[in-house]
Amino acid sequence: MKKVITYGTYDLLHSGHINLLRRAKELGDYLIVGLSTDEFNAVKEKKAYHSYEDRKMILEAIRYVDEVIPEQNWEQKVQDVIEHEIDIFVMGDDWEGHFDFLKEYCDVVYLPRTAGISTTKIKQDLLQSRNG
Ligand code: C2G
């Protein structure tokens, strides 16, 4: 069984997230998502709209996702890859090069981001529409 892992905040789920998860799953048989906790989001200077529990429940409902684990810090990836016997690490290419240190432990794949959509854009568009 080929195991894949990816990480993220996955707040205000949108087509870019789903495109990433679908392509990540297509690379193997089992997809784990390391979901950023609310505390780690603060480290990433992100404030998610949905709580970790809600974002986890939403991800677990997606057909491409087999397991969700908490992402609590920048340092856990090597341990996660070893413990979960991961074959492929996947991220969107906005992270190109940032996780190449994992090549010692598994394949590292950066997939093209989906253009024109982001959680930040959703928040900005909603703010503008409210302000007229
Ligand atoms: N993504 C994408 N296309 C978009 C938006 C996001 O492919 N239009 C991808 C990102 O590249 C990432 C995943 O969807 O692989 C999740 O995006 P975020 O929730 O924004 O993740 P991020 O905050 O970048 O967290 O340790 C890694 C970090 O936790 C990554």
C-alpha cells in the first residue's frame, strides 16, 4: 500500500484544496492529512474561521482523505513520515523547495496550485461585498 501525506490549514474549504487532495490521493492508495491545529495556525500567523475539530470533521468527510492527524509544529514531519511509513510527501508548489529535506525519507512532490482561489481571497471578497 502506497501511503501519501500532506499538510495544511484547510479552512473555508474550496476547489483548490479539493484539487490538491484529489491529486495527492491519485499518487497512492492511502492519504493522510496533517491538519494544522489552532495553536499551530497562530505560529503560522493564520487565524482559521473553523475550529480544528470542525476542519478535521470536514476533511474526514472527503472521499480522498483516509486519515487526519494534528499538525502541531514545523518539526514533526520527519517523525510523521517514519511513524506512518509514508512513501510520498505532497504539497502545493507555493511550498516548492521548502520540504526537500524529506527526500531522505520519502518522495517529495510539489503540485501546481489551483489559480484564482484561496481562503484569503474568499475572506476579502466577502468583506468587499458586505461593504458594497
Ligand atoms: N492549495 C492549492 N491551491 C490553492 C490553495 C491552496 O493547491 N488555490 C494547496 C496548498 O498549496 C496546500 C494545501 O492546498 O498544499 C492547503 O493549503 P493551506 O490550508 O493554505 O495550507 P498552508 O497554510 O499553506 O499550510 O506544514 C505545511 C503547512 O501547514 C501548509
